[in-house]
Amino acid sequence: MQEKLDRKIIATVKADEAARRLTSIPGVGPIIAATVQATIHDPAAFKTGRDLSAWIGITPRSNSSGGKERLGRISKQGNKQLRTLLIVGATSILKQARRGVPMPKWVIGLTARRPYKVAAVALANKIARTIWALLVKGGTYQAPDNMMKA
């Protein structure tokens, strides 16, 4: 039964051009692409990628006073299923980085100075912003130059 549903989801993603473009993003597979298509009906309704990330609930909560900005924990006030899937996808990328797959310098630096799960949430936030950009502006994902060099 599970395999049958998986095959159906993969076939649906392959048939949808936008979902197929989303799967080109590292950490985004057919399940995440299908969930994005099912939950985000109009990505242009979000002004920026950060607005989409905030809607999903993976941006830090801001506690600011007197001109001093303090960022806290993530808000967790959005779509729990999509947030969880994005964090799982980001975790898979971080596991690849531990195995020696080339990653951007900011990912390596982030994992060096922050706990593993904090880095995973930051990467999930980045993935959500990339998803917004691909859905609104079109095109396909282009890996940074430093990831192409091995």
C-alpha cells in the first residue's frame, strides 16, 4: 500500500513542471515537492522568501527592544508537516557534508559554530527561501560555484 502511494506521488511530481523543478534543490525530494504544491497554492502571495519561511514556522522569533535585536527560537507556528519535512531534508544534506561531500562555506562554518539541529533548521530556512524563489521567479536550481568544485 505504501509503495503504491509512493509511486503515485512520484508520478504526480514528474507530471507537474513546477514540482519537478523543486526536486532539483538539494534536500527536496518528491514528497517535499508534492507537499509544497499541496500546501502553497499561491507562492506569489508571499512578498519575500522570508515571509514564506515565517509562514512555515522556521524563522527565529524576534524579541527586540530599544533598537537591540535579539533572535530567539523558531516560532513553530506554521505548517508542521512541511516544516518537519524541510528539516529532515536539511538534515540529509548535513549528513552528506559529514561524509565529505562538498558544501558551501557558510554551511561548513555554521556546522562548526552551531549545534547540529540549529544548523539543520537554518538550512531548512534557506531551502524554503529557495523554493519560494523557484516558484515565483521560475527557472531551475543552480548550485553555488564552490559546490561544483570537488
